[in-house]
Amino acid sequence: MQPSSKALKSLRRTLGSMSIVFMAAAGFGPEAADADTRPSGTTTLTTILDDIQDQANAYAKTQSRLPQVLIINNDYVRLQTRSEPIPYERRLFYYMQSIVPGLPHKKFSSIRLGMGSSYGPTSLNPQAFHLDDHKKCAVIAENADLSSQSLVEKWIGEAGKYRLKPTINPGPYAMMKRSVWHEVWHCLDPEFVIERKKIHKDAAFERALAIHQSEMFADVAATLTMAAQGDQAIMQQTADIRAVSSRWKAPEMMSIYRRESDAEFYTAAIYYTTPGHDAAMAHIRSVGSKTLKSYTLNDIGRIAADITRKHALKPDEINAMVAYLGTGKGSSAFVNQYKARTEQAKARVTVETRERVIARPDNVPPSIDDILNKTSKTEKQAIHNAFARSIAEAAKHGQVPLQGVMNQLETWRHALHTDDKPRPDLERKLYIGGLMLGQGMLDSLIRGKNTAAAPQPRP
């Protein structure tokens, strides 16, 4: 059935009156529910994405050159139902057409690949797509079904010869939120993105330099936004993670791409945004927390742009970094500073294990259908039953089946993001459950007797 904004507003009203917090406190609810501070009315993921989108668009309206920001909510993509089950990619097509009517096929194909295509969320690549003809900018959000610890490990766990174990936990949804703000700031960037677009893709070095400036701007603006809104730790954490990745993870790109023609060859330099974060932290110390809290997005954009102009890597610094990473030799002032800063970061956010990192074969990843076919019937049935129980509990409180599904997703995510220990069991349930939802394997549960249209973004 075709989603509608009216259905979403109805869904939110119902969820608000019969929230999962009430269900948990009353002693019933989805599998493993806890009494907690989850927001009533919707899932935490949707609350975060809606809030960021609202802030971004309120700011964009004050700047004539900026596009409307549309953050893709993967829950909404997967929860669409029709008379017959349809695969995930088809659901994504209907979703994108509902928010960007007339979206060109080429752009949709790029967004489809960014969302993981038929390979699922393990291939998801957060990014921003400027849809200039529509004056909109679509954002692919980071996977909310991985904890912040898991996302840090995904970034730097395999940086170097031996596996690195992260020693930091940025907190519930923090790494996902940081990624979303980063992509949103690419949408709200009136300067560096434009300069980046002017450079031909074959001009590898010049393009890498422009991409680096664009990435530093988005990175610093993202963490400065979060710092202004109460999370100052994310700035230091991101600075250190970027440093470790630059020194020990990104250099592998130098063996895959060509220096003469591929900007990706310079990945270690492109994403070395650490100097910008360090400068932003110095700025915060100079102005104080009270001033920081008063910053608007306009202030943050201006400050991040100024920091980028002053602290982005210079051409000779990029060349020195690449030479050092390629040969292991170099003793210039910049290289010595780079080595010291990256080693400091590695010691602060990781501990090295003695488990060797094994290079993964460059094979086509398995498709969603491949993964689900290899998943045991017992595991799939257990996940099916968990959603069925949640739907049954939702019905007792006047909620439609779709709300029961969202309640279960929220319950698993809440436990995942608030547990201090890694929870691969919950990540697995969310992963396989998400694939089952996306492929229509749970459509019969969602349609049920008391049917609701799938939610879609607010108008």
C-alpha cells in the first residue's frame, strides 16, 4: 500500500498515547523490554533523524543557496507493505519517489548503492547526495543497528598489523549521530562542496585536496554541533579515531588506487581532519562552555569554515604524508608532528591485541537473499516470533501491527545502545530482522487485521 503523511501522523499520535515506555512499566511489552527513558511517540532513531532534519532545514531556509535536507530513514523504507511482498530495492524506489518525485534514475542508482543495494546494511555507505534540480539534498544515515563501540571498531579495529580493541564508548547512538551530522553539513556547505565539484575527477591530487577541505569542514561542523548541544567528548574521540585511521587503516588505499589518476589514493590525507578538531577544541577552551552552548548552526558553519581554511593540509603536507606512509621514512617537522599525534591517538583510544589482521578477499559480498538462505530456519522463526509477540502486545493497547514491529526494533536497540558490554546477539537480531523486514518476509504480520500504512517522512 502506498505510504501517506496522514498515516504517519496517525501512527505518531497513537504511539504517543500508548508508548512502549508505558507498556514496559506496566509489565508487558516486546521481548526483553525494560522500563527506561525512551521517548514516547516514536522510536529513538526517528526522533534523532527528525530532530537533525528539522534543525538543518530551519537553518537552510535562512540561506537562499542551501537545499532542503532529506534524511533517509531506513526503518521507513523496510516497513512499507504492498499486496505482495517486494524486495528491499523496490521498497527503496517507492520511498525515494515519495520524497523526491521525479528523482532521476542515475541519482536513484547511486543512492541505492549507498544504501547497500541488494547486499544489505553491511555495504551501507553514509553520504550526502545533492539533488540540484530539486534543490534538495538526500542523506544516507549510518546504521543504527550497531552500537557506538561497534562503529568505532568498524573504523579502526583492523588498522594495522594487529587488531585494535577500542577503549572508548562514545555513548548511545553517538557515532551514528555524528555521521548523520557530518553528511548533513555536506548539504549545508556553501563553499567547499562547490569548489570540490569544479575539479575534474582525473585531476587526482587537486581533487584530493578539495575533498580534504570539504571533509574537514563537515567533520568539524558535525562535532562542533554536537559539542554545542552537550556532547563535547565526541570531538576528541573523532579527532583520535581519524588520526588512527589515517596512519594505520587508510594507507591500504595506496595499493588499490593509482596516484596519477585516483583521488582515493590520498585517502589517508583526505580524512585526516584531526588538525581541524584540535583547533576546534582550542576554540572551545578560549570561548568557554557558556558561549559554546549559545552557538547557532550559522555560527557553527562560519567557525568550521574558518578553521578549515586555516588548518586544512597544504599540498606539501599531503605529499610529505603520502611519502612517509609509502616508505616509512620522513623526518620533516610536519611528518614528526603527524607521527606524534597519531601515536598519541592510538594510545588514547585503543589497545593492541596479538590477533593478526587478515586481509579480506576482494569478492562480491553475498546478497540479502544469500544471507537469509544461509540463516537457519530456527533463527528466522525466533525473530518472527519476537515480532509476532510484540504485535500481539501492541494490539492489547489499541496499536496496529506496524507499531508492534517498531516497538520491537526500539526494544532491541535500546538494550544494545545502553549496555556497557558489546551485544553481538542484539546486533544479529537487528541485522537479520531488518533483512527479513526489507525482503517482505514479515509483511503478513504487519498487514494483519488492523492494518496501517507504512510511515513516510513528514511533509
